[in-house]
Amino acid sequence: MEKVYPPFDHDKPDTENNKKRFKDFLKVEIKPDVKNIYCFDDAIGIDADYMFAFNCNNSTSKKIIEVHNLTIDTLNSDNGFGLQHDFEWWDKKRIEKLQKYSWTNGNQYFKYYWYDKENKKAYFFDFDM
């Protein structure tokens, strides 16, 4: 069942499920700087979205950008807030002030990423339409 519907623990950080999902989606090693991993999925229906928030250092952030071929979004608008869910750990007001990095495969599948250098906090949003 876990392979079809992998569990996400949106209400607790650093659970085994969240660490597994982090590795599955972020595709980087969980080093000591990576902590407070929260994640959420909404995979019901024709579209799916996955949200991750966690603390990490700048080198881990750069690795995520590299692994996912993310580039600076020069428009830095349309953060996908209408598709995202509201959680304490997902700070839309803060995200709005951060530089967005993005990737798409042609306007069907998207990855958005923000890194808050001041608070060493990362936000990763993966979705399809």
C-alpha cells in the first residue's frame, strides 16, 4: 500500500515517513543540517501536489537547486498559492518575499523552490496540472 499511497505526516516533523518522502522527492541526502522536515500530499484527483518545508544550510539548498535543474524565476510571481494548503510550517507571507526557483516540463509538471537564507528554511512545491 505504501508504494501506491506513500504516507506523509503533515502534523509532525522529522517522522520516518517524512524522511522517506524527502529522499523520494528532494533526491538529496539528509545530512545533519536538514531538520524540521514537514510534508504534505494531495494526490486525489487528476492533479497532484506535494509540499515540503524544512531547515537546511546554504550548501544543501544549492544541491537541491542543482539536482532539480531549478533556475531563478525572473518574473517571481504566481507562486501557486491557490493550489497550496495552509499550514503553520508553510509561511506564504514569507515565501512571497523570497526569490523563487522553478522548473517545468512544458506547463504540465512544475517544481517551485524558495530558500530563506536568513532563517535557513526551504520550501519545495511539486505539482502537476
